[in-house]
Amino acid sequence: MSDDFLFAEEEPKDEPELGLDPYKVLVVDDDPEIHAITSMALKSFKLDEHPIEFLSAHSGAEAKEILTKHDDIAMMLLDVVMESEHAGLDVARWVRQDLGNRLIRIVLRTGQPGQAPEEEVIARYDIDDYKEKTELTYRKLVTLMYSCLRAYRDLHAIERNKRGLEKVIQASAEVFSARSMQGLCQGILEQLVALITHTDDALYCRSEGLSAEASAGEPFEIIGGTGDYRDAIGQKVDGDVDWAVVERLKAQQAAVNFAVEKGRYYGLYRAENGNYYLLFIRDIRDLSDLDLHLLSLFVNNSAIAIDNLSATQTERDAQRELLYSVGEAIERHSVDSRSHHIKRSAEMAGVLARISGYSGQDIEQLKQAASVYDIGKVAVQQELAQRTDALSVHDYQEIMERVIEGHEYLKQTGTDIASLAAQIACDIHERWDGTGYPSNKQHEQINNVARLLQLTSHYDSLRRDTQYRPARSIEDATNYIKEHQGKIFDPQLASCLLDNIDALEKVRQQYPDSEK
């Protein structure tokens, strides 16, 4: 069989490839016959079962346009002499310096080697190979494809591994925040999948104990995902997982079990508290014993870390509930009913804070500080605090002085939550227009959390029954907020509240008041 190319009468039509994603190869040459020969010679070529998709450019300018649109081209076969004697060299320099693409493998092909001597070109340009068209036989072309595409595959895996590691580092800086462990899990998953399995599609999910319903996938929630599962975090597992395989792993005695079936990896970990964690990877290559061991370690260690975080979150929730109880006890000192006003105001402020871009840790501190900022009320005589008739100026001033004293109580403790509560106590009676109490602060001079709580506390007070008056309707309450927007309330936060009334009303339904 001849080692030279066979020339076809016309360019063959490539059949669409099904299955794995193809490697994109850009052919840049002003000779149409070169495109036809290259496509014909390599139409059956595959690397790791991935086919090739050819892109064609007939000038340096056209090549730049294609490279700008496609950032995942694996290899470029680049002619040197096209619209100018150094058009190909200009493209090679542009790719590395201007486009900043260090992954694409660049092979120069020239029919005029005298125009660009090999030694000079290799020394000056960041290219991977230099070939004269007359020497590039079929066998040499295939060898070139294997070496360049393997290099791209491995460099791409390293780049994905680097991005995964960056996510791990970023997440570990906030390891004690409510959402950080999912970020950490996501970063480790991306790193692990890129390094070991050479596939993009993997998910990591958790179940609160497997039951008969688990066969439908309902109890499993995705807590990390890559590829097709990247946007599914927080959703229930559906579709690709073979639950019969999961049930077989469940029946085994070991804490960590795995199976590889039909190109899919299943790793199941049974935690001591009854939770189950499943690592599912689609379209994997052959895994070595070391690969399987590393995957098992990931399932085991990440599950333990997430369980520990869950325990911490449970303790944090219990602490918040305790503070809510203290806040409600303070509230009952001044009103004769079983009220969840403090809890509702804090939770509604948390909703608005999340919409406004607050971090999970800041929202948690807001809720806890909101529970105790009104501690100064305990110094008000109960008879005065529970008066239902109109207060005199003297009575009102006494109540306000005692409430502000809460600032002094709280700032003595030195904790972050108490410090925030002290700022709230000092600023929550201020007004946006500067006519508030006690310091006539205005606009951004008022603590931002105090502005949030002032708004949600007013809204909830309007919406609930008190001994002073019956609850107002949603329409009346929102009209009050609109009327005082820019006077009492921060106008931007007031707009946020008005745009999210449904979410706030759900909080009110979750924590209704009940009479003694």
C-alpha cells in the first residue's frame, strides 16, 4: 500500500459523528486541495474514541475570525504563505500573544521552506511542529495527529485541574460559612474528574437515608456537579442513574462501595448518621486500581466533611432559635400576646439581604443580632410598656431612652453578633430623612442592617393584630411603605421589599402568632 496521499476527484462529505464530543482541528491554507486531502485522509481518525471535526480557513484573517469564535480548537494545521509571505507566522504570534490561547497545538505546514527556515521559526514562535508539505505523508500525518491531540488532551486536563484547585482554595477560605462546603465539594469534584476520569459529566449527591422511595431518585439532592450537571446543584437526581446498581451497593456491608457499569462509575458511602452519598460519573475511560482508590477516598472524606458541617449548621440553627426565644420574651414584656414578630422581622430581613447580595455568613449574623437588639426594653416598667392608650411625651421619651440603653448593654460583650446588635439598637429609630432618634442620622450614615430591620419590622407590625389596632391588609401595608419611602425608609430597600411581597408573606405564614 502506498505511503503517499491519494487524491479524490471531489471533497468527501463527512458523516455526522455520534457519541463522544469531537476534537476540533482547524486547517488554514489558501489551497482548497489541501483541505480536501486532509479531510479525506483523516476522516476515520479517532483518539480515545473521540472523532475529529474539521474547521476550514483559507486566509490568516479568516483563521483569526474562527479562532475568536471557537475557544476549544485542539489543533491548527497552519500554512505559512497565504495572503502574504508571513501570514501564517502572524497568525501563530496572534494566537499566543493577543488571543492568549496556550492550549491549542500549532503545526506549521509550508510548501516554501525557504520563506520561513525551520530553525529560525521554531526558535522565534511558540509552535509545536514544523512540516514541509512534501514530507507529510499519510503515516506521518497520523503520527502528528496522535502526538498533538494527546498533548492538547493532557494540557486541557491540567488546566481543568488548575481551575478546580482554585475553587478548592477559594472555598476553603470560607469553610465555616453555610454554603462553603458545597463550593469546596464542587471544586474537589472538578479537580478529581479532570485528573482521573478525563470526562466532564459527574455529579455528587446526598440522601437522608435510603428507603424504598430512593429507587425513584427522589431523596437524592445534587450537591456538586460538572459538565451537564453543573447547573443542577440543589435539584433532585433524575434520569441517568441506574438505581438498581445503587440498591446493590446499598446491600453490601462496607461503608464505601463502588461499581463500574456501561461506562459509568457509582461510588456509594454510608455515613454513621444514616446519610448516603453517591458519586456518579458518566462516560469514563478505563480506571486503574489507583483511580478507583482515589475516587473512594473522595466519596468517604467529602461525606464526612459535609456531615460535620451539617452538625455545625444544626447547632447554629438551635442557637438562633434560642435567641429568637429571648427576643420574643423581650417582646412579650411590652405586648400581651404570644408574638413571633421578632422572628418574622429577622427572617424577612434575611430574605431581603439575600436578594441584595449579602453572604450567607452575614445573613446568619443579621438574624441572630435581630433577636436581641431590643434588649433595652426589659428596663421599661411593664405597666408602661403594655399601655394601650396614648403615651405622653414624657412616657415615650422614657421608653426610647431605655431602648437605646440596649446599645450600651450589648457593646460590652465584644462578640461580632452583639456588636452588630448594638449598632442596630443605636440606629433602628433613625429615619432616612434625618428626623429620627437619637442622633438625627440620615441616608448611609444609618447602619445598613438597621435600615433592613426597620423596614421589615414596620411591615410586619402593620400586618399583625395588636391591642392598639387590627392588622392592615397587604395593600394598606404596602401603601404605607410607599408613602414613607425616602422619608422613614431607605428608598432602595423599600423598593426591594415592594418587589418581593410574596416572599415576605410566605415568612409570615410560616411563623403565625397565637394568643396566650
